[in-house]
Amino acid sequence: MVLGFATEAGGRASHTAIMAGALEIPAVVGIGKFITDVSGGDLVIVDGTHGELILDPDPDTLKFYKKSQSTFKTFETSLVQLRDLPAETKDGVRILLMGNIEFPQETTHCLERGADGVGLYRTEFLYLGRQTDPTEEDHFAAYRQVVETMKGLPVVIRTLDLGSDKFATEDYGERNPFLGLRSVRLCLQNLTLFKTQLRAILRASAFGNVRIMFPMISTLLELRKMQNGPR
């Protein structure tokens, strides 16, 4: 029932913005102070394309955006006719178009749009609204659902990218989570959490074409630890 939203803080690369895109909700984030200027019942336009929030639009502006909305819907519908055509360059090179997903149910969108697989399956959603870490069964159920829905098409599961503006059930006291203790580095410090996810991914691989992506690798040593498996 959410038609759109805007926030005073945040950025276009924040997890909030990523989730808005995944849920196909128009959003503008990090636009500064505006909430005190809006009251219940006010008409506003959320322009996610240009990153603008328009309060109390005049008739001409409203007419322009209604036309833009209609044009976009027509364009979106026309793309459906191209979904089964191969993504290929003029000299015959085949390009694989993969979908990025946040939630298991998005695999349906990928298939409807003719994706060649899932190129990035973010797994942080498993920590949403929780006070405890998800179990191996929680991970496995989410991964198996995606893998089985994609019916043999490749699914790249990204291991946890916790830290930065994302959530964890444990406070590590990191002063600079955007560049410091996050993603692979955080997982290597919490092997119980990491091994739980890896076991679930391994189990899910029995049901389809599964691959793993390790986020935020910054040193050769980290890569070798991942290749050899966490001890």
C-alpha cells in the first residue's frame, strides 16, 4: 500500500534506497529538512528519477507529471515484447542479463522480464526486524526458494554484507563501519555466523545452479581465507 516515500537523511547508495528499488517503490532519500513543511492530506510528487520531492504542485506541474507517468507505463509495457529476444551485440556476442534481488519473491520479476539468472542475491534481509541471528534453516529456506524458482539458471548468492548502514545483532564497536569491520572482515571475526550461512548455501546448491560472491574483499590474504574456507 506504499505509493512512494522520501527521507531527510540517507543517500542513493544506502540500503534504504536499494530496498526501495527492489520493492519497485518510488523514493527520494537524503533531501534535507522538509517534514515540517508537509501536513497530512497535502499533495506531493515523489520524482525518483530526478531525485526531487515537489510539495503542493501547481496544475501545470501536476499535468506534466501525470503525462510522464503515463508515458513511462507505456514504455514499460513495450519492453515486455523484447523479453524473449537474445541480448546480443551487432557482431553476435551474447550478453547475459542477470537480475539483482533482495527478497526471494523477486525471482518472479526476474523470470517475467526474461533474466538469464540472478547475478546478485543480497542476503541481509534475513536480519530485518530480528533480535537474534537467523538459523541455518532460515538461510536454507530462503536460498532454496530462489534456486528452485530459477529452474537451473545461475544464482549468485552474496555472503553477508553486514556493517556500514546495514544491521547486525551484535555491536562490534566499529568506529568506521563503511570502510572497516564489515562484510567479509566481519564474517571472519564471527565464524559461527559465517559458517551457518555457508552450510545453508551448500545445502541449497543441491537444488540448482548456485555460485557464491564474497563482498568487500580488500587483500589477497582475505581472498585466500575465503578460497581455503574459514577455519
